[in-house]
Amino acid sequence: MDIQKLQSIVADQREEILANDYSEYCSRPEESQLDLNSNRAQVVIGVRRSGKSTLCEMFLRRKSIDFAYVNFDDERLEGLQIDDLDNLLEALYMTYGDFKYLFFDEIQNVAGWPLFVNRLLRQKIHLFITGSNSKLLSNELSTHLTGRNNKVELYPFTVCLSWGPFPSSMKTTPFPPTRSSSAITILWPPSWPRASGPIC
């Protein structure tokens, strides 16, 4: 893919991310696991729509970090090959100028990405990476980025699994006592961690 087309995509994505307003979003404890000054890639994995991108972006913005950004979950980047990544990097520099922090969103869509990430780490670029497919990422992390990544696992926000009493300020209705445990299992997949008590 040529540099001009990539630059146009990167510029569009920059406008999108600058328009995000997280002022009313709450912070999440997983932010404390991210290390701004580490020479390891900060890799956030989890199921789709669990908030991986939001977590990374909010963390970087709260630290007042200028960062470059690419969202690989974009149909215009479908079919991007590892040979295209040098052109993508050039497009990023053309769009953002010099940068020390780089945020790759859903990078697992590009085959061979760990080799590219390794090279960027050797160039002392601080990397933040997200990926939806935790199995794919885990396999690639263990083979190509061993010792060069800080993995943070993110799960969706928990729901309140309690009969009450609920704080009067909560705009919610507790599950009715007739709700069966199997129904709760459907609402709360067994593969997700469970809390020992109610979390609201």
C-alpha cells in the first residue's frame, strides 16, 4: 500500500481519536498495570468491546503523553502485509512528526506483526498494543516477544449480582428472586473471573 493512501487513513484516524471525550468515563484498576517508562511493549488483551482501546487512550491522555495511533480494525487497512509496515511508519511520522509513544490498536490483524514490534522496541519507541484475540496474542507473545512485553488482561465491567440492598443513587433494579442460577450463568460467562462479593 502506498504512503499517500496510508497517510490519508492515519490522518482520518487521528481526527477520530482527537474527537473522543472521556471526561465522564471512570478509571479502571488495570491502568495501574501499565508502565509509561518501560522498554517493554504494553500489551492489553481481552474480549471484544471490553474497553482495551479506551483504557490505553485514557491512560496516555491522563499522563499528557503525545502519541501516534493506528487502528488496524479498519476496512481500509484490510489485507495490510508486513511489507507495508515501513510505509505505515513513514505515514505516521508524516502525520504526527517525531514521536516516542505509539499506540497500535488491534494489531493482530497483520500477520508477522511481532517482528515489526521488536524492531520498534529496539529503536526505543514506547509501544501500547491491544488485541481482541487473546489466544492468538498469547501464542505470538510467547514466541516472538518473550521478555519484551507487559501483558495486561482486561475483562468487561462486572455487573451487580446481588439482591440488595442497593444504594438509593443506583438507577437499577435487582434481579428478581425467581431468577434461576442458570440464567445468571448466561449473563456471566464461566470463563470470566468472578468476584467473591457483589461489585456495583
